[in-house]
Amino acid sequence: MHAYMTNGTLDFLLNLIDQHPEHHFYYMENNKNVTVYYESEDKSVFESGRDYEIIAEEGTLKKQGYVVMNNIPVTEEGRPIFEDRFKKNKKRMEGVPGFSAFRLLRPDKGRTYVVLTQWSSETDFENWKTSDHFSAAHADQGTKHPAYFADRPFQTHYHMIDPDEVQD
């Protein structure tokens, strides 16, 4: 399965719904831009965008909620180690309050993986960050970044946009 993302204006991106009714698009925004995301076995419908292979997943994406994307540049030789860490943790978020979905996305081009998590709310995400579950999940990382990081990771945060509410 593949995942695709692109950015643009909300008005332009909302046209994708009519142009490609065969796909289920997820719309999200932050203070910088609007992003649309979808998953498919087919080629991307975006003229310019980012293409990924879904390496690991849990849960179901929803039209509403809060999304956090950890963007992690990984060295070529570090890819197998990085991916294996996520593949081994089946049901990693089971039972975490407010958790909706997780995706580990390997880039088709470049070296920056995306660890996407979706939450019912920003508060649920913040509560998870201070939980014992979070501490246990990140215990082996210590204070330094693992050797397979090619550069410093960064996060992007989004609030979901329900297209049905915007188009009414």
C-alpha cells in the first residue's frame, strides 16, 4: 500500500474530491499550509507531491482529529534497523486514550521517513507524551539521536479539516 501527500490552497485541494471520487482524501491544516493525504495501491493522482510506501500501520484514519508527523531523515545503511524497530512493535498504541491511527511511511524519493499518528485531540497527544506508555516506547533512545538518523528529526502538527463541513 502507498500513501501520497501534497500541499496547496484549501479551495484547490477540495476539487480533488470531485476529480477523483475513487479515493478517500484526508485534509489537514496548520498555520503554514493545507495538506491532503490518501492511501492507495494505484499511482498518485497528484502532479507534485510526496510518495511513500506504508511499512507499518495501526488503527483507522478519521476525518476529524489531530495529526502529528515526525519527519525523520534516515541514512541508507540505517533504513533496515529503523524499519525493523517499528515492524516489531505490533499493536504499539493499543489502549492509548485518544489514539486513532499510526503509519510508518518510507519515502519513494529522499531519505525522510514520516511517522504519522492521528489523535482525537491535541490534548490526547499531549497527555500521551507525558504517559508511562510514551516513556516505555522511547526508553531505548536516550538523549542522543540514534546513529541511523541522517539529520535532526522535526515534527509537523495538523488539525484535520472535514471537507463536508467546509463545502456546506
